[in-house]
Amino acid sequence: MTLNRLSQKRLPGALLAFGLSLMAGTAYAALSPEQDALIKKGEYVAIAGDCVACHSTEGGKPFAGGLGLATPLGTIYSSNITPSKKDGIGNYTLEQFEHAVRDGVRGDGANLYPAMPYTSYAKISDDDMKALYAYFMQGVQPVDAPSTPTALPFPFNVRLSMAGWNLLFLEKGAFKADPSKSDQVNRGAYLGEALAHCSTCHTPRNALMAEQGDKALGGSSLGTWFAPNITSDAVSGTGNWSTDEIAGYLKTGHAPGKAQAAGPMAEAIDHSLSHLSDSDLQAIAVWLKQTTPVSQQGQARAADQFGSPANYVDTLRGVPRPADADKMTGWQVYDGYCASCHQPDGRGSKDGGLPSLINNTALGHLNSDNLVMAILHGVQRGAESKDVAMPAFEHLLSDTQVATLSNQLLQQFGNDQASVTPQRVKELRAGGKPSPLLELAHWGMGIAGLLVILLIALFFVRRRRRH
């Protein structure tokens, strides 16, 4: 399922979860050095897999579940994955744990929805799986609290249907290194394809919500935010980024003169990627640099190659603002709400703390949803510090004002082939468009119902004729 992961807040990262479990009395002193090392390895695997992000709620206990994940088909609530024998996975054997993580099947035999990225976790190595199991069973504090049950509309509430989906789209088998690639590339591929599950967000989906393998990492809508193309394509992807720029971005969320993380990517960095070793981040960067390029028609230049300084101030002098705020010009909106931070010319602060809008990837893609989402919801960084890098304007600006401002920014600082309508702003403000699968399912059920009625009628007609 494609997720709008930012629709709900997350807890601090897995390191905090691990610390809490220690303070709660996890008996590390009683463990052998080998078992202690295995649990710590499992902790790192859990961090790389970003498990805490989806299985914890803000203010709740780590891994206790209950987080509402907004999907195009409805809200899916994450499960309790603490070692609680009552409400969690405390009774799971290693085999049951592997079956859930790799195959998407719970201990009770029920299918999980692919909001849990088991299609990527299927590639986790046996050694890492054992370490992950050891961590969750011995390094996490059990929480006896049931998570909110998921209740998708019919027919998607029939979990058995996922067995058919898995037959079609789940590729089983642990990651296999490519002997023609270096150890560094293979390490990066393992992290990116399996643990960090990059394709879950960055690969477009087909009509049945499965990843399109021929467009791997080519960019995909998450309902509201847009996960951009991160293939090696120099125009549509990140091919013009250096490995150091990519690694630095994954660690800090900033690529000076190019981009700053927001939305789901900022969360992934704060909770997971920023805690990985520098060597692993370099490996991911090297792997991304050699992925198969995916180009997007209409993208004339790389997203960080657009824009020029603005010079609008003189045009506003002596011009009264309209009484109807929806009739303000783009520069009037910008001057009132944006210029104090990004500066009237759009260059931002000299130290880069307030980013320049020129050569900013948030404005350089043909898909402008991230620009709108940043205006509506702002940019919040830091799992622990909750640093507000940019305030939200959803309560201050109307749909028309956001569209007017966005189009002005795109014309001056970004890709002038992109545009924003008030209707799209309204959709994003409401959480995005519902999945067409819902309507198709309703039509399908209606047609199936008519067929049943016709078959019943035919049966009685034939029976009457016989008599």
C-alpha cells in the first residue's frame, strides 16, 4: 500500500526505544557476550528497518503499535510487536517471526497488509533475521496493550485476499549479492532494497498497488507527499549528485544548494538513516549512483537547476492589498508570509539555515505536491527536539492563496512547466485522492450481485418450465 506516512506522528527513534527498554530492566548483565552482541546487532537491524516509526505512537511506548497509517484504501493500524505474550509477539517462534516479516503472515495465520513492507523485508538475510528476533524478544520491553484493530471497507477487510496478492507480487528469497559488483555496492543494495525498503515509497505502483519493477525507484505519489525519482538518471533522478552529497543528505537531511528533507523522508532520516554508520550511508549512496536510470518525459533539467533571484519589491510599493485575500497576487502572498525567512530575492539566509528557493529541488520537479505540502504542513525535523524548520500555513492561507503562491514560486524559482490548482491544494489538504480500487471494488460487487440475481432468476424460470 502506498502510504501517507506523515499523516500521523512518530515516536523518537529506535535508539530511544532501546534505551527505554534498558531502563525498564532488560537483564543484559545475565546474557552471554555472544547473545548480547546478537541483540545489539538486532537493534541496528531494527533501526535500519525503521521498525519504530510505524509501530509506535507519539507519547506511547516503543513498538506497542496502534499508529494509524493512512492508505488509499483506508487507515491501517500497526500491531504491537513487543514481546508481550498477551498482546504482542511474545509467543512467536523464530519461524513464526520470519513468516510474518518475510511473508506477511501473522502467528495466527492471518495475512498482513503490505503497508508493512514485507515485500522488501523478504530479502533480509538469515543472520540478520535471527538478530532481529533476539532483539525483539530480549531487547524490547513487553507492553500489554492491544493495538487498534484495522477495519478496511469490504472486500479489502477480507485478509485472505492478500494470499492471492502475494502469489502475484511477493518475490521470496533472501538478498543475493551480485558477484559482478563490489562489496560496497552489494552492501548498499542490501540496505536499500531490504532493510531501508526504499522502493516502498520511491517506486510507482500499478492498479493493484504492487510496485512496478521496470520503474524501480522512479518516483511515486504517497497520496500527499511525492517520493521523487532517486535513480542514477542525471536529469530526472539524482545522477548529478555526488556520493558524498547523497550520504550527507541521508545523514542530516540537507544537501547544501540542492535539497532539504521534509515529510516522510525527514522522518525516515530522523528515526533511521541518521543512526546508520557512515560506511553504510556511503554504501547506499554508491548503490544509488549505479541503479538503472529512469527518465521522466518533460523534465528538461535536473530539479536543482532551476530559478533566478526575484526582484519584485518595487512592484508592490504603493499598491494596496485587496480586501479579498484570495485576490492577492503571488508576490503579495510571498511578501507577507515568506520573504522574512527566504528573503525578498529568494536566496535565503547566508549561512544556509533558511534555504534558498533557487536551485531547490522542492520546486524543480514536474510534480509540485511537495511544495504544496511544505506550505500547508511546514517542515518539522528532529525526533527528539521537534525542531520546526518551517511553520505550517494551512490555517492561514486558503486553497486559492496556496495555489497562487505556489505558481509564483514555480515561475520564478522552479520548474515553470509545473503548476498548482486550488482543487489540487484542496485534495492535498484533505489527505489526497481516494484509491480508484475502492470504486472498482464497489462496481465489481454490484456486478457480482446482479449476476447472482440473474442466476437465481434463471434457476426459477427453468424450474417453472419443467413443472
